[in-house]
Amino acid sequence: MARPSQLYLLSYNSVQALGWFVALLRLLPCLAPPSSVHSSYAVAGDLVCLLQTWAILETIHAAIGLVHTSPLLAFLQWGGRTHFVLAVVRQIPEVGRTANFCFVWNG
């Protein structure tokens, strides 16, 4: 029988996976003509910002021992991605209108 922590992690990861899948579905039409990749932030930006902000829970999971990883490394990874999305892409309109937003999560 699964422990409550395992069920919680399964739920958390399922919600995150579903959210990223929805973001991908929103982005796919931006790749097909006559749409433009330049509209990708307008289509999926708010959802990506929300999902990335919620990912702070991964740092908390590490800090309380739910997962076996360094809380510092989890925080640094979350901080870098969230800073890029919230402080750079969201605050500088020219960046959000470029084609790069669509492919920024490949790493």
C-alpha cells in the first residue's frame, strides 16, 4: 500500500504534468501557419508562470525529505527558471514577443 507521501507526490507530479501538457497544447497552434511563434507568450505565458511559481513546492519537498535531493539545488533551479519567466519574460514585453519563449524549456 502506498504511503500518504507517495500519493501526495503522485498527485503533485500529475497536476504539474497535466498543466505542462495543456501549455504544450496551447503552444502547438503557434507553430503552424498562419499563426506565429511570436504569439506564444500571449497564448501560454500566464499558465507557464503559474506552473513555474508552483514548482517552489519541489524545494519544500526536498527540505522536508519527501524526495532525495538537495534543497539548495532544487531552490537554485527553481529560482533561475522563475526569475527568467517572471522577471525577464513577463516584465519586458519585447522578450515575450520573440520566438525564443516557445523553446526556452528544452533544458
